[in-house]
Amino acid sequence: GADGTEEKMTRLEDYQIEGVSQRAQRGLIQGRGIYLDDYINAVYRQEPIAKSKHGVWNRVVKSFRRHVALDKETGHVITCPVGSSDVTSLTVLQQVVSIIRGGLERAALGQSLELVIVDRWWSVKPVIRWVQEQKDLTMLTWAKDTKSIQEALDQISAEELKEHPVILKVTDEATGQVEEKGAGYRLDTDLTIAELEQPVRSVVDWAGDPDSPKRVRLVVGLEPEELDTQTVVDDLRFRQRVEILLKQVQRRLNWSAFGGGQAQERPVVPDIPDEKTRQKMTKNQKRTATELVNHTAKLAQVEQEIAQLHQKKAPTNSFGLGLRHLKPLAHKLQQDIEGATIRLAELDDWLQRDQQNLPQAPPEPVADLDLTREAIITQLKLDVFTAQETLIDDFIDQALKPVLRQEAQRQAAARQQLDLRSSAQGRQDEPLCTDPEILYQTKLANLQRETILCRLLNQPGHFVKHKTERIILSVANRFHDRR
């Protein structure tokens, strides 16, 4: 390095950087802006693997994480590193930025990563502070509903928000006239968030109802004259593309539910509590005790309601719930009470040991998976996925589009000649569209990429396997249109 230290790069890091470089040289990615998402991959191992809360299952599971970066301009996957389930969001962002910038620098195309669009997992103070220090990187994200964010929002009055209404142009179906309609309020301002040295540009949305919450988009790194408000709103709305891609990759490439090679336990580091940790534990103790009291009171009400229903009495709850819904609710409350009781005992023991200056109980062992093989297989499968998507694009452009355009022209001519009318409900006897371009665009929009890929890959050919790991490659015969 510049300071005389020796920089080391593992073969896996070099492979990931080279993968980004190759994609950039082939024109598959631009790398200037990315959508970044995080996927919890549950694993089924007996070792004490680090756990994390699964977003869909809504429970804590043994797992590791996949971090998928999607190119904002081309829609292709850039990279997908993997890591332990309890890795911090800052570490993930730094790793992804390092891989992409290293690959773009190796490709020598004069491009650099400038924009990262992420979800709420990254809207924490360490990440915001790090992005502010970079100067050449911008991050867009939704803000978490935390105490510091709420305190910052309290400084914005309703009167100030009402000076910036959102006006939408809506077409009246009856008259066909375009009318302007209010859709809440949106203010582009700077928020001063506790423990952050610099203010953060924020786009605040409010529906106008006094009881409705204010939602905040954070723009870290760019001023309004560099990135306007509407662009910020659109970029965050289109972040769902990476989530759709994740579902496609998971369905098509069958990501492993085993996860990694050998598991190694982490070394036990003695926990030396400080004042901040004590305050956190005390706060958790109060919150857990309150949850326990509330769950117990709710369970008593539910059990009383169940007893009344068993006596053939009408339900007295405001929602009119019957036994079918009340019994699972009672079971869920019992599980919550058991969990809160165990957690409260742990917190009481920790605080008691701290007051008596006794050593804390040793933490439960945690093991890390060797994810090197999984990272390589993931990268290989992403290359296959990109090759499949490119194959579909080429097939649509070279084989299907000419056929669809001819079909649209033939259909338009037939409709015009025979004066065909619609039989759809609500549009009876209306003349059918005879514009070839509109019909052609409709046919393009109705193409099902998954069906096209399935038919292409199921042609006569042969598959390639590498030892026991199946790599989904197919060498297909030339396509012949026999219609």
C-alpha cells in the first residue's frame, strides 16, 4: 500500500473483482448506480450457526446472507458476495463497493460506482456517517422509524409541509378531462439527526391526516441541484427490481439450503460492560417486563372469550373473532410469554452480576460457516443466470420481434378489412385496435420470459456437470420455427 503495508487479496476476492470486470467489458453492466439487497439464506445444520431474523418467516433462524447488487441501468446482476448472518450493514456496503469499484478499475473503462440504492437495513448511523465521509458516493434509502428520526421530524411543522403539496394529474373516465388532484405533501429538506455531525438531506412525505405518520427518504451525499426530488422518489420506487430478481434467481438456480463447508466456532471474547451497555440492558429489561405484563393481560382476555364461546355465547370482542381465530392467538401469546420470561430472567441475571462486579455468564457458542465454496458456486450460477437472460434477449430481438411485427400487421389488416368489434364486458361493439404499432407493443409486453427460456433449454442438447455440483449449462441445437 501507500503506507508501506502489504495488501493481500484472496483468490475469492480476485475472482469476484474479475467477474465485475468481465461483465463491464462485455457491456452487460455500467456500474455507475446499483440496487443493493440482502437475502437471508436459512441453513439446516446441527452446529451453532449464527442466527438472524428471517424477513418472510418472521422468526430467528440459523442462516447466512447473500448480498445481491443489480445494475440500475442495464438490469443485470453485478455481484453477489456472501457472509455470516450477523454481519453489519456497514461491512456489507464496504465489501460490495470495494468489489464493484475494483472490477470497474480493472476494466479501465473510466467508470466508477457513484450511487447505491438500498432498503431500511442500511439506514443506520454508522452507514450514513461512512457514506458522508466518502464524498464520491451517494446513498438513497428509506429511514427507519427510530427515536432519533422521530425527534428530527418533530422539528418540521404541519404548516411547513402544507406549503409543498403533491399535485397529480388524473383523467376523469366520464368526461375525459384532465384534473389536478392533491396526493399529500412532500418536503425536500435537511434533517439534523442525533449523533451525526452533518445534516442529512431528507424527502419527507405526509398524507395530511394528523394521525398519519411522516415517511422519510434519506439522500446521503447529493444536493437538490444535483439530484432532484422526483428522481429520488422514482429511484427508490424502482428498487423493487432487485427483489424481483432475487425471486427469479432463487427459483431458477435453486440456491443451496445447506450452506457452506466446515463450521468453526468463534473464539470467546470476554464482555467488558460499559455505561452505554448498562443503559441498553436496563432499557431492554423495562421493555421486556412491559411486554410480559401486556401479553399476560391479553392472554387472560382471550382465554375468557374462548370460555364464553364454549358456553355457546355470542363473541364480545370488537372484531367478532370466533374459536378458529382465538385459539391460534392464544397459542401465539403463550409462546410470546415464554420467550419474554426467559429473556427477562437473562437480563435480570446480567444486571445483577454487573451490580455485584461478578463476571458475566459465558455467551453461547457461535460458529461461522466456511462460505468460500458457496461464494464460488453462487458466482458461477449468476454467470449462468446472466447467460440465460442474454440468450432470451437475443432470441427475442433476432427471432421473435420480426415474427410479432408481421403478426401485428396481419392482424391489423384483418381487423380493418372485416370491421371487427369488441365483445369484452364494458366495451361491447367498440371497434378493435387497428394500429400495427400498438398491437406489436402489446404482443411484446405479453411475452413470458420464463416460458421462452424453458422451451429454449429443453431442446435436444447435453448438460454439463462438474463433479457432484450440477452447473445448469445447455448446448442447444439451432432453433427452427416450424409453425
